[in-house]
Amino acid sequence: MTIIADQICILMLFCILLYSGNGICASLYDYSATTKCLAEPRRAHYGGGLIVNPEFNRGTEGWTAFGQAAIREATSEEGNKYIVAHSRTNPLDSFSQKVQLEKGKLYSFSAWIQVSRGSDTVAAVFKTSDGKLIDAGKVLAKHGCWSLLKGGLAANFTSLAEILFESKNAEMEIWADSVSLQPFTKEQWRSHQDKSINKERKRKVRFQLTSANKTALEGAVVSVTQIKSDFPFGCGMNNYILTSTEYQNWFASRFKYTTFTNQMKWYSTEKIQGEENYTIADAMLQFCEKNGISVRGHNIFWDNPKQQPSWVKKLSPEELREAAAKRINSVTSRYAGKLIAWDVVNENLHFRFFEDNLGENASAEFYWIAHQLDPNTIMFLNEYNTIELAADKESNAVNYKKKIDEILSYPGNAGMSLGIGLQGHFSSDQPDIAYMRSVLDILGSTGLPIWLTEVDVDIGPNQSQYLEEILREAYAHPAVKGIISFSGPAIAGFKIMPLADKDFKNTPAGDVVDKLLAEWKSRALEATTDMKGFFEFSLFHGEYNLTVKHSVTHALTSISFKVTKHLPQRTTNVQIVD
């Protein structure tokens, strides 16, 4: 028996959106406006949620001045009303409103912001009843147009809190409109994640089986098995894998994507100046190639002064320039075309080693050189605390976007394939996934692919629970294109969040990873064609085998196909010839 797919496109399937989001759900991932500076602000999300008078249609009712600021109502030429904080002397001098926060709830926050001249970063801050200040989001506000500040807060306390706005330049007025604070229970948040996963990671596929004379085949039994997932969900790897068959089997049976933890770094490949040694990295890459495992290159440079090879710290600027040129040419050329990504300059927002020694454009030039040497590989920034810690002043989404603009504005970099790497080293505290989502929204608005590159959760009683919350939030977000957990078996030296113990038995964190790997893969499915020969499945993106068992002859025939997000919507006709 032979199967003939319509137009011989057996690899092509159509896609139907399972979920057409609107209302609250759509707003949570609606980041289309986060890069735009608009002449007039948009309406408040969720009608303002808990906020009283969110669009200032009743003047300043519900709002009070905070600190030394004075407040007033203002109206644009088009008639739009907004609030102004003026006569400021301190960064937190602004307007405020008190709200009740409840423990266990997640809060989505947004506001449209403008400043009276120039531009400045404006932050949303929650002041609790005990005086604690909690950062909830930032935006680069400008004069002459309105920018959307998106943020969030996961409340691990119950408290009356005061919403404030912060600008370090106290000489500027802060303007605001369409302020919103919307609470969600964890169940509501999880429900939206599931709906987003169905929309972003799955497609409904539909076939029609016909005979050689184009008669519909009723009662044929169709089985579908997923062979490979299209979403990269991987794990870190270290050199212990070269000497442990158990580690090799453990890894290859689960993961098809990885990042070497240290073995490609400069301090590993050139411990002594002029003596390069890629033996370990080469062997690890060979293992990966043999087992169909894709590798992210980590990293070409690390901007932290403490993480340079010891001899590099002693070089003069000119000697450093020469050594850096040799390094980038050596490692990038050696692995060109063999990797799926390069972390070009690691932690370039927190540190300035190369900028301080080689000039402000040092990192941007490194990206240009790496792109010339390996033009088909995505070049990533890679930073920590961007999604983990709202209080980090260096690596917030505003500064991340500034760095992206700096790199892309460097001559020759405009057409580069750039990626956003978010490490994801979370503490043992409750992760603020509401804030995490707002950052993913902001950075997702750039259109660049986002990867969580080094996910782990510090040791604590809720480690596995928090890991699952983080992974679900990332996987559900449409801008996230891959996840790497920086972990592995304890026997290989992974101490913070081992996925397996010394006997390669799962830890609670390992159980979470295995559960999600299984959950985010289509289980084996079976269906019987209806009287018109139709059958359909909802499938995760990936590669599949389809087997048809004829209801009369019982002959078996298989084909392969692939489900992706961007395939056209249609029914695929499959013709069976005995």
C-alpha cells in the first residue's frame, strides 16, 4: 500500500489557532506598544483594575502628592487628561495611590509615562506599610510622547501599599496616564499560561484519507507519534561527561540542546598566554554531534574583570587589544557553523572590563567581528538578574534595550542576527513571575529571540516548586524561543540544583524537568477516520511519524511530517494506493 500526500507535501501541514485571546488574557501578552512612544496614551489595561480614577477623567481624585512634590491635572491639545508631579526635589517625589496587596496574588502593573523635557528612566515602586520599597518596573520616558511602563509584583505578604513613581532627575516633571494594577490568583495565572501554550506551542492538524479513485476512506486507523520537539529545552553540560557513560546516557536520553558550563571560556582554552588548548571543548562537541545535541557557544568574552585568564589582567590596553583579537578569531573560526548561538560578551551590563580598557565601542566591535566570522549563527547578549531581580539597577529591561541599540547601531551590525540571553539564576525566595512576564514583554517587543540560558534556583525548601513556576512562565511566553537549565547530575559537580543524585536517580528538580519534558511533547495518539475520511489532532510543534492501518487490508504504511507555527492553514489530502 502506498500513501500519496496532496502535492507530495507530506512534510507540510496547516495550522489553526486553538485559542484566540482577548480581554485579560490578551492584555497580559500584549507587548506591541512597549517599544513605541505615542502621541497619545492608550486606554488603561483592565479598565485600571484596582486603581481609582486611572485615566484622570475626574482630575486628581484618588491621588495624592508624595514627598515634596506637588500635583496637578493637565490636558493635552487633543483633550486627553493626565496627572503631573512637579516641584520635585527627590527621586521619589511624585503622585501616589494606596492599594491593598494580598499574599499569594500576582499583580500586573502598567502606566503610560512622559517627562517634561529630554528623557529619563522612570520606575514604578511599591512602598509597603512597613516602609519597604519594592521595584515593579521601569521605562525610558521621553518628552513629546508617551511610553508604556510595564511591570509586575508577586505578593508574598498582605499589606496596604502605596504606588509611587521614581525619577533620579528631580528637576523633571513626571506625567502619567492610564495607570493599571490588576490582581490574579495563581490559578488564573496558570490558566492563562496553559491557554498561551496551546496557542503558541501547538497546532491543530487535519488530514483527509482517500483511495486511488479519490473515494473517502472511512474507518482507517491512524496513529501519530512525536519524534522530536521543535522547542529547545536543554541542560548545561561539563567535561565529566567525557569520562562517564552513565552521564552520557542520562543526558542523551533527555536533552537535544546544551551549553558547556566553562569549557569554551577563554580561561579554559588559554590558561597560559599563547598556549591554546581546545581538546576538552572539541571532545564535548564531538559527543554532542554524535548524539544529535545542538550546542550554544558560551562564551567568547566575559566582561567581568575577575573572570579573565590570570595573564590577561596584567596586559596593557594595546596588549589586551591584540590578545582579544587573537581570542575572538581563534574560538569563533574554530566553531563557525557548528553552534546554534554565541554568547559574545557575557554580562556586558554589569561589567565594563573591555570598555574601560579598549573604549566604549569595544563590545559592539566584538559582535561585528564574531558576526563576520560566523554569519549564520545568532549572536547573544547574556545577562543575569534581568528577569530574576527587579531591584537590580544595571541589567533591567531598559538598560538591556539600550545595549541592544548600541550594538546594532555600530557600523555593519544593523543586519546582524542578535539574540537576548537571560540567565535566570533565581534565589531561594518566591520568584516574581509577574515581573518576569513584564520583562519578557518588554524585551519581546524588540522582535529578537529570547532564550533563558542558565536557569537554576538556589537551594531551599521550595526549590522544585519555584523551578516549575519559572519554566512554565518562560515556556508560555511567545517571545521565548529556548530554555537551558544550568544543572545536571550531582556526581558531575552540579551542587546548586542537581537534577539527579550520585546514582543518577532523579532529585525533586529532576522530576520537574522530566515531567515538563513529557508534558510539552505530544503523547502517542490514535484516531479512526470518519465517513468522509477526515481525522485531526492538536499537536506540539515538532517532527512526527504517522502510520495508517487500512481497515480492510490491515496493511501498514508510515509517513513523516512536521508541525510548525507558520505553516498555512489547510487540510492535507493523503491518497492511499493498494
